[in-house]
Amino acid sequence: MPVEARAIIADGGGAFADALLVLDDPGPGEVLVEIKASGVCHTDLDSLGWGRPLILGHEGAGFVGAVGEGVTHVAPGDRALLNWAIPCGTCVQCLKGLESLCEARPHVPSSRFGWEGGKVWPSFGLGTMATHALVPKQAVVPIDVDIAFASAAILGCGVMTGFGSVTNAAKVEPGASVVVLGCGGVGLSCIQGARHAGAGMIVAVDINADRLALAKAFGATHVLAARADDAGLLGAAEEVKALIGRGADYAFECTAVAALAAAPLAMVANGGMAVAVSGVEQVVPIDMRLFEFDRTYVNPLYGQCRPFEDFPKLLALYAAGSLKLDEMVTASFPLSAAGLTDAFAAMRAGRGAKNVLIP
């Protein structure tokens, strides 16, 4: 039977409100998930102005409620997390193993989501800021370890993006020196990825003292307090070089500040790699001298995630005590427009690492 769901819907022009949806039964290759936790990130804030009504949210975990024909990897009652870069498995990119770049991403048609306001789309094909989500089967990853839903939910974007940027995209090697710019949820995940990779020196840079303290707790070997008036973090780059004795082998930008898009290039040594993790999409001026002497700049999507390989690995690391997730969830709010307003305010103020909404 169709399910009535509470949801937070953005109007496409910057506003959002509580709403009721009616979700169809899952069709072939689809799964209905009862959401128990939904993460909140900067992309959710950006999505408010994307020009069409959206069921907000793209980090989620919960119980499988029902499955459609052809779904065999999960069953009703199973615990699962959701993955927003949903791979078809058969396009050119998927066959190359580049599943995060899928060119034929499966989706549930917007007509399957009944809303009195008219046509509405689930954000990133998921729409996790709701009591229920109707998604393609490829978006659903079973959870086979003992983990809180809030901790599992944040794997689905922020943690995967940061950790995977280090281990999948940059392929940081043991003993390497690493700089992480910005110590929110994504930056802390980069730090954990660098620690997992065996980096010899991990320098965390932020203007927020509380986040630098978190960075130390999550594995940074050194922390550096940046100045808000340090254009391009060029002054911080000199401090990093003095600390390491040269430029870093790798630097990861996790600030989501457009003016700092080129900052990791200033941190790395000749032949080093700068990684744009936060996904800056604005037009920014770049000093091309920062690229000199074989410095590489890469902009990986979603940590080059291969969901059915990467998430089981991350869950196993968590179960072994090698990946901090519970400690990253620093605040929870009710699943409501008022709750999301408070979560966004905490995020803007730089309080904590990751916020979640709980139905």
C-alpha cells in the first residue's frame, strides 16, 4: 500500500517547509526505506536554490520497509544506508570502475511522489529528510555491523567524500606528509583516511579552535590556526612548509570557501598533489604559478566511491574501532523545518562536525 511520509521540501527559491508525501509501493528494482537518521551538509544548504521543489537530504540510513521485484540484496527489516551516487552498473563509466561518474544513473520518477504542491523531486535521487524514501536498489547498501543509524547515515556523503579522496583518489602512501584545510566533517574524514593510509605527518589547518581540537582527536599529528585575513592561506602555507621542512606531499581543501580553491596548491611541494574535496563550483581567479614544477590538482567526485566495495570496508573499519563515526555526530535535531533551521545555523557557525535529523 502507498505510504504517507513526513518530509522537508524546498521550494527551489531558498525556502523550505514541512510537508506530507504519498509514496507509491516500490516497483521493479526499487526499495522503500524507513529513514531513522538523515545527515545535514553544506550541499543541502546549496540545494535550497536549485530552482525546483526538492525533498531535501542525501545522507540517510534506516530499515528496509518493502522491496520491488528483482531486489535480492536486501529484504524488509534489513538495516541499510543510502548512497547518492547511484550506479547503473552497465554504462561506460561503471564498466571502468568509475561508478561515481555513472552516465545512466537510475532514478525513481518524480510522478511516484505525491505532494499537494505538485511535482517534486528527491534530492540526489534520495530525499532522506523524510520519514520514508523510495529509491533505486543500487542506492541501498546493507548494514552488517552494530552501528547507530546516525553514524551510518553520515557515511553516505561526507565521510565517503573525505576518506575516499585520500585513499581512492590521491592514494596517499605510508610515510607521506598531508595537509587538510578545514576540519568539519569532510576534513575530519580526510584526516582519518590519511591516518588509515599510514601518513607520517598530518597537519590540520582551520580558523576554529574547537575544530582543531577535534582534528587532533581524529588523528592529526599537528594543528595550525589560520587567520581569517590570510588571503589564499599563503601565510599558512609558509607555516606549513616550516613545520614539515618542505611543502607537503598532499594537501586537501575541505573548506567549501571559493576563495580557497587554489590554497592546497600553495601547500604542496614540487611534484605534490592538491585535492579539491569540497566541490567549489564558482568561477575563481587562479595564480598559474601555483601549478609550476609538476604540481597536480585533482577534483574527485564523492571520493571516487564504489558503493558496494567502499561502504562495507568503512563499516568494517568502524566495527574494528579504526574509524570514528559516533564521535563525529556532534548534534541531532528533530526532522522538521524548525529542526533543519537550527541544524543549518549550527553548521554556519562552525559548531561541531556533523549534524543529523532524527524522525
